[in-house]
Amino acid sequence: GPVAETFRVIQGAVTEEYVRSTQGVFQFELSGDGGGTWYIDLKTKDGSAGFGKPPVTADVVMSMSSADFVKMFTDKIKPFMAFMPGNSNINGDMMLTLSLEKML
């Protein structure tokens, strides 16, 4: 589905440079089609992304709809809009959340 495809693209886009400059682990709790727990690890060695809990404790946990997540990563809505109160819930390091926007 679209969520799995988005994470496949993210996995391919993760570089050592992103990992070095970001140093954060993001966990996504997605609702709707393709929902569940997903992660982007931009902290450990080569970085990774995929389904399930991250390999290390997440620095940021975001809860949002699968549809908003896909729109955000395909540039259909700006991350700022996806993160508006009511659309999503973010717990953790907000500065790290802003660094994720660079990857988009």
C-alpha cells in the first residue's frame, strides 16, 4: 500500500549524511489504511526505516493518519500542516521533528 511504498522510498533515501546530521529516531503511530507502528532510524550507523518498533528507543513519537503521513512525504501537504494540533500528536524532541522536515 501507499504507506509501505513511502517507507520503501524513505529507506532508499536514508544516507550516512542524514544519519550524521539528524541523530534521531522517529516512531509513527499511523491510523487508517496501512496503519500501525512504523519508524525512521536516523541515529544508528547506516539508518533504517520500516514497519514495527524502531531498533532503539524513539526520540520522537508521532501519531497521525496514514493519509496525512503519505501526503506529507509526497509533498501534497506541508509538514507544518500535518503537525497542526488536531491533525496529529507529537511527543518528544520538537527540534528533532523540524530536522525531519529537511529530509522531506
